Amino acid sequence: MPLSPEQQAEIDELRSAPTQTLRATAPGMEQHLYTAHPVLDHGFVRVIDYMGDDNAITQAARVSYGKGTKSVQNDEGLIRYLMRHWHSTPFEMCEIKLHVKLPVFVARQWIRHRTANVNEYSARYSILDREFYIPAPDDLAAQSTINNQGRGEALTGEEAERVLRYLRDDATRCYDHYEEMISDDGQQGLARELARMNLPANVYTQWYWKVDLHNLLHFLRLRADAHAQYEIRVYADAICNITADWVPFAYKAFEDYRMGGATLSSTALNCVRRMLKGEDVTQENSGMSKGEWREFKGVIG
Amino acid sequence: MPLSPEQQAEIDELRSAPTQTLRATAPGMEQHLYTAHPVLDHGFVRVIDYMGDDNAITQAARVSYGKGTKSVQNDEGLIRYLMRHWHSTPFEMCEIKLHVKLPVFVARQWIRHRTANVNEYSARYSILDREFYIPAPDDLAAQSTINNQGRGEALTGEEAERVLRYLRDDATRCYDHYEEMISDDGQQGLARELARMNLPANVYTQWYWKVDLHNLLHFLRLRADAHAQYEIRVYADAICNITADWVPFAYKAFEDYRMGGATLSSTALNCVRRMLKGEDVTQENSGMSKGEWREFKGVIG
Amino acid sequence: MPLSPEQQAEIDELRSAPTQTLRATAPGMEQHLYTAHPVLDHGFVRVIDYMGDDNAITQAARVSYGKGTKSVQNDEGLIRYLMRHWHSTPFEMCEIKLHVKLPVFVARQWIRHRTANVNEYSARYSILDREFYIPAPDDLAAQSTINNQGRGEALTGEEAERVLRYLRDDATRCYDHYEEMISDDGQQGLARELARMNLPANVYTQWYWKVDLHNLLHFLRLRADAHAQYEIRVYADAICNITADWVPFAYKAFEDYRMGGATLSSTALNCVRRMLKGEDVTQENSGMSKGEWREFKGVIG
Amino acid sequence: MPLSPEQQAEIDELRSAPTQTLRATAPGMEQHLYTAHPVLDHGFVRVIDYMGDDNAITQAARVSYGKGTKSVQNDEGLIRYLMRHWHSTPFEMCEIKLHVKLPVFVARQWIRHRTANVNEYSARYSILDREFYIPAPDDLAAQSTINNQGRGEALTGEEAERVLRYLRDDATRCYDHYEEMISDDGQQGLARELARMNLPANVYTQWYWKVDLHNLLHFLRLRADAHAQYEIRVYADAICNITADWVPFAYKAFEDYRMGGATLSSTALNCVRRMLKGEDVTQENSGMSKGEWREFKGVIG
């Protein structure tokens, strides 16, 4: 349960005080505002603010393309056209601000997406809470034997128990020592900016993260993907649900053209054309490496 | 008068339909929403949307700096502290979206600010309107004789008349030919993407421009500055007025620390210290070049 | 002929003075350094500097992916893997700096690519040359009747002649007046920053443009595409040739996976699978709109 | 000693094989190429590549400002002018690529500078080395009692010993368990992407970091500052030394105008003017808060 009673009370208060605005309002998003969606054992995602809706996308597109968009009769059709043709700037006209609580090793992946605004909790100034991500037994995956970046089956039995014990005990001991080192009770107390170096990468941090819709969708494409690490994917999944309520047309187009789509190389397209003409195309005569061919077969079923 | 009756009717309609929202609302900004502030002879600036207020800045700062901000008792004090110490990320938590109509040569300067989202009217797809910036007589400045990038006094008499005649006649003729070239009446009609090349740089274009508050203030510092070209400065001035109503604490701090402030070099600071001790510091013994010394004297009065 | 004898002499001198360096050197790129490749009637592209080569891409990838890259035995295979899986950061490790002379209306499209460094000739400070882009007769295209952003056949006969006459005469007259307005011979002379507004969008400007390889390839994908406007495509084509000599493995992978590839939506992939199973798929039962279906048929032949 | 004999041999080999190039070469930088400058107990900074030199800055400025720069007679004067007037784009024309080995908690601060290209060693793919930052006794600072983000004196005696013992023992134990968890000797072995979460923030990582000179100087201004955390400041100091050899004019201007300079607010400038006229200005009549006044007195001595 990631929220304290005080935090829940604050959320309830924020949600009880609507004001009037002349801005575009997305009804589906108003439902999410401030509410914390739990992720992992202590994390959450919650919407702090947003700008724009599906209509803000088409409004900007109509500025750019003027008469060029007249033939597309409705907003959904226009949004699909923009998504299909990689016209990204209209999607940049929407913005979202999230409050996210997440383990440090997840934050380190997340921050590599540079086109966003971030204010993170600073362990130079403040003391981190005693909260660590400990995987659920089902998520305690073995190293994949075929993929250097992948996971195999979940560990079981004694091995699983030992891993959980190490993670729990090491985090606890490191945090005990962190607290002891920064204490000024009967001693000087180590600088917080130094003491934090003793904390493991599963300690939780939190930040405000603000991003435009185009860059958000790019983040979701990479991080809600089956190849993303599970611990960041669950955050991306939570944000996907929020986005679907915020900009339903854009999200649906994103699912069709990005999440469910695939990019085929010139060589692969040529193979598709040959196969459709009835030719028996094999890896050997495809022009692809074994790895590419395996991926290609995965895509065209 | 830059707005057509249809546009004014649309603005009136948008302003007559408030909705309820749980988001942070800036009362001063609601007054501006959709309304067109005239700039130059045919241009305008109007707010289409915004995210956040002064409180959103301190809220993000308190996430980052946690206990470190407790000693600063109020929001205004904290915002001044952040501005003074160049803590820029909390200011990135606010966002504004403007609809701007502006001459192309102003747009070319403006677009050099890369950290923003833009959707511009496309002359590949659509036909530009017959509207050109013609300076008012007082703004018809001579080339500065001392500054390569500056202006001198306004032209007068026959010279001023000739300049205005050239600007008006050339724009009119170029536009007549633009229209004639793209016409498909009794001919094929030149592609719009080609015909536009005949239009001079004082033709008006328009765009949606979205930017966060930190980058907006950086833009304003450079473009509302006395050294900026007059024709972009009037846009910056109009946006300054809007920003002052949107985030009054942040704007006031910006005026004190940025617009009215100055950066002194190590050498200049050393001169100040010597002068305060009663030493007679001259350009010759200052360690500065003549240009630096002149600027220095301008700053310290 | 875009280069003056002085400029050619400068290039010859720069090319005659090699120095020793310990940096990675790309032999194919050394051939291009400083040489101006003519584009359009007065434009050019020339390489001023570069950083890195194909090896710099794999070197960075091996830092990131460590043992994960051991199974890929050679540099070309690794580069193809990176391109196929959208691992963009290793491509950011190469950088190129170009000097480009181009018409203003092309510069306005180009500058929309924000992730680059630019120093453009400033008409506030300096006087623009009397050079304008006038299309060759074959490039004097009519507006497409089926595509708002496209071109049809070239204009012919009297219509073509009239267009060329307008473009030439209007540019000449505007430039004559520009010169006359800024002249300080017997008059004050209008400020250069104002006078430039009288120049049409086919006047040439120039800039230094510096960009990393990842963003360069993104630019080339959009601007060397058949849907890009001809006048920017010829610049992209010239840069493609340079890039092919600079990083031959990366460029070849780019051609296969990006330029010659295509992204298929979830719906489109499903149609491919049905067709490969022998089903008769038509637009009506495809789940695609007519526009999507037409594009889909174009891709799969 | 951060480098293995194999790494040193590789550096020696790279440094022994100069090639010829037509590019601009910075002699001071050639001396640094590939050589590892030790930082902290196991870290280093080394230059992998660079583009441009002081001349590349003025070359780009002369493109932009054309005749506007003629009056500035020499390169150093022009570079000082550009730095003084915040003309940042010419400095963006130089680029540097560094290989840095650094503790994770330093990397987390560093990565907040978004305008750079990064390839970091991935602990999803590869196994991190058993190397941890343990502060030297003199750097084992107490928490400042007056500044939430600062350090006081070094810890001594038993308290210092206990801190060092905790840091060493916890790192060792966490790494032992990391190794044990990922081992596939007689067990499945935990996925590397999970096991890494047990490692503390003082474990070393490494990356390739590429940035333009303007953004590098911005990084150095913040991170070589006295208020920066010591553990990142030593990296910034090492890069300062490299930069001084690479672009000596630009670095010297940076030291004068940025590192040694200060920005005074409108209120502070007004106080300076009053003081120079002989007025007795105190905090009470200054218009500044106590904190501002203290900082102001620190600046003007």
C-alpha cells in the first residue's frame, strides 16, 4: 500500500475542489487526476496535470495543413492519418505531468528519455524512506539462456528463497547503516550526499515527470514493449491506461500503428512480395541473416 | 485590426463556455484565454492553453529539495531563491500554448529557440493571405552608424516615403503574381510549394507555439531586451504582460534577477571591489577592453 | 557556378595542408572535406568537419551492450542489428558539420529539425548577395490535382514563361530596392534588419549546420523521401552521397531498414498474414480506409 | 590505479598510430587523446574524440555576423565578445567525446544534463565489476549544520572508522551476493537485470559521453562550482584542465565571464550604484532579504 493516510487525505481534498476553466478539458482524464495507481510493491503513478485533448491535436494539424486536411472528414480519421504519416508535431501540443514513485534502477532507465522535464527527490537535501522493491515470487526470473538481455522462468525452491533473503537482508542492513551514519545523535553525522551511496538500487525514489504526448508515446512504445524490463513495463502499462482515457483517438491509432505494427526492411518487403506471388522463400534465399529471418517470421506469422 | 468577424465570434464562443476541472487554475490567465492581443499592423498573440501556476513551481521544488525548502517560509521567497540560484527545473513544470500571427522575418528569428513545439501554417498545403508588415513611420529606422546590428533615428521626408512605397508596391506586386501563378483558371497553376518563393519576408504567417516557462523566460530575456529587433520585441512585450498575469511571483523574480540584472565578469567584479575601496579605476587600469569598459560603466551607472 | 575564384582558392588551400591526428579518420570523408557539391542553381553542400566513423558506432555499442554484442561477430552485422532494433544512441556518437548555401524557403523547412546546431548568415548584420533560386524548366511543376502537398507535371509554353518572368523580375526588382534602401549614398539608409523584409523567399542564405549521425539519418529519411519537396530533396540527396562515403556500413543499413523499409500497422500485418494463407483480402474486408489500403497496396506491390 | 595492463596497452597502441587528416586539429588536445586521467579511487576521464578548436568558433561566428565581426581584430577578442554577450551558437560548433568511469550516484547527477549523447555500460547485458567508491578520510565530510545541501568538517576518530567500515563491508557483502545470485553454477541463476538491484550507489559504472562545447561549459559552470558535490566536482575539474588545452581562448573567456563572474539582480546593481556614490547601504535599506544580502556581500567583497 504505497500511500499514507495523510497522502490519501490530500488526494481526496484535491479531488473535491473543482474550479471553472475556459481551457480544453478531457473528461476521461479528470477521473484520474491526483489518484495514485499502484505499481510494483511500493510504487505508483498519478496524474498531477495535463494540457489538451484529442481535439488539440487536430486543431494544431488544421493550422499546419490548412486546406490539406479538409478532405479528412472527422477528427479520428485525421489523427490516424497523422500517426500513419509520422506527423509528430500536432501530438506535441498535448502535455502531461505525472508524479511517479519508482525504484532507482528503474529511474535510471527512464531518465534516458531526454525530452522531458524532471524534478526528482534529492537525497543530497533529504532523507530517503526505508522502502525497497522486492520482486514477487513470480517475477524472480532466471537469466535467459538464449538472450543476454532477457529473462527465463521464475526461480523456485531454495534458490528463490535465498535470493529473496539476500535482497531483503542487504537492503535492511544498508538502510540501518545509512540511518546510523547520518544520525547526529552523539556524533557529527555523515553528510547525506555521502551516506546515500550505501543504498542499493532497489530503494524507491520519486519525481515529477512532464512530457508532451509525442514523446510520451515514444516512451510507451519502447517501455510497454515485450522486450522492456518487467519492472519498467508495469509503469508503462499503467500510463497506457491513463493515456487511453485522456486522448482515446490518439491512443487507439498508437496501438494500431505503433504498438501492434512493425517496420519491415527493404529486403523483408521484397520477401513478402515474392511469397505473395507464391514463391517458396526460405532463410537461405531471403537475403536475411538467421536472426533477421527469425524476427521476420515472428512478424508475418 | 487583425481579426475577422468570424474569428472574433469564435473567440467569444470559446470564452462563453467554462467547464469544471480539478487542475490547478491561474485566474489571471483565464482572463487572457483565446483573446487576441494585437501586435504590429496585422499580427497578434493569444493564449490557447496553459498548464500550472506559481504554486506548480514551488510544488515541484518541494519534491526535489524536500526539507531543504522548509526554511523558506513562503512561495514567493522560494521562487525568488530558485530564480537567484538558477534552479531551472521547477520552472519547466509550467507550460503555455500560444497562437501567434507574425511576419516571416520575425518567425525566422523566433524559431531559433529550439526547445519548443511548433505547428506553423504551411504554404505547401495552403494559400497565404495578402497581409504584409509595413512599419509605422516612427519605426522606419536608419542603420545605426556605430552598431552593425542596431538602428538609428527614424527616416524622414522623401527617403521615408520612398521606402514605404517600395515596401508596399513590391509586396503588392509579388502577391499579385503569387495569386496569378497558382490560379488554375484557364491554366494548370503553379504548385503552391513553388509559388510561395515569390513572397517577401514581411508576409504574415502564423503558428501554434508551445513552450515551458523556463524556456519562455529565456526567450523573453533575449527578445524583450533593448538589443532585440523592435519587430520581435513587441511580441515579447505582449507575452511579458501575459506571463505577469499568469505566474506573478515568477515573473516578478524574473524582472529583478534577469531583465533588470547583469552578469559581471571576474575582472569587472574586481573593479567594483577596488572602486568601493576608494581606488580610482579607469579603463586603462581596469584590465578591460574599451568595449567592455563602456558596457561596464553602463551597468554600474 | 556557386563558388567564386576566391572561395575555390581557399578550398584548394585547406585541402593541401593535411596534419597528423590520433583521432579516428574516415578515408571516404577526407575526400569530401571542404569541397563544395553544387545543388540547385546557386547552392552547395560542403563538409567542414566530422567526428567518428563506422567503428565509432560499434565501439559505443560494445560499451553499452558489453557481452551482449559478442555473438555478433563483425562490425557490419552489429550495425545492422542496432539499426533494425532502433538502438539509436550508438549512432549519436558520430557528428558532421556542413556548410550549406540554400534558398530561404528551403531553410525554413530544414530548421524545423531542432536537434542540430546552426549558425546562419545574419541579414541584420550583413548584406545578402543578389542570388535567387529560379527553377529549371523541368522543375516548374504544376499543383497536383489529387494531393494538396504534391506536384503535377511541369508547366509548359506561355504559362511556364510567365512564371519564370515573374520570378526573375520580382526578385530583381525587390533586390534593386533592397540595395537602394540600405544605401547611405546621399541619404541615411534604412536599417539592414528592416530592409531585408523586402527580399523574396527564393533569395539564398547560408549556414553552418552540425548534427549527429542519428539525427542526420532521421533528417535524410524525411527529406530524401519521394514526398519531400524537390528543392530540399536535392540537398538531402547530396548529403546521402557524402554519408555513404563517410559511414558505409551505417548508410547501407539505413537504406535497407529505413529508406527502403516500411512500417505496417497491426491491421496491415494481419492482412498480410491472411493473404499468405491464401485468403482474398480486399479493401472492403481489410479493416482499412481507402487511403490506407492504397498505401498498403503500394508497399506490398 | 584504474587501468588494467590490457587497457594501458590498448591506449599505447592507439596513441602510436597517427593518421593524416584535413580536419582542424587542436595540438593541445592531441596530447590528451585516449589517455586516462585518474579521478577518485577507481574512476577516470579520457578523451576519445573531438571536433573543432578555437578557430572553429570564430569561423562560425564570422558566418553569422559577417561584417559585424570585422571590427574585432583578433580571434581571442571575438571569442571574449561572444562569451560576454551570450552568443552561444558558435560554441556549439565544437564537440568532445569522453570515456568516463564514475560511481553510480555521480552518474545520476551527471545525466540530468540532457543535451548530450550517452552510451552507458548496461548491467542488463553485462556484469558490473567489483569496484566501489570509498571516500578518502579527508573527504568523509559531516553534514553541514547551516546548509541542507552542504558539508562540514571531515569526520574523525571512531565515527570515521565506523563509516568506512560500513561502506566497505556493505559493498563487499552486496557484491558477494550479486555474484552468488547470478551464478549458474549448480543453479539457474538470477537474471542480471534483477540482480543489479542489490548493488549500492557507490558501485562504478562507465559511459561514453559526447557533448558540444557550449553545453560542456554549462555543465562545468555548475559542476566545477564550489557548491557542487565534491565527487562530481573532481570530474569537472579534470575536464576543465582538458578543455583549457583544447580551446585555450574559449576556456580563458569562460573562466573570466562565467566561473569567476556573478549575476547581480536589479536590486543588487542599484545597491552597488548607491554605494559607489558613498551611501551607507545596509541589509535593512538594501531591499534584499538576509540571504540575498549575505550572498551579495560575498560577491562584492
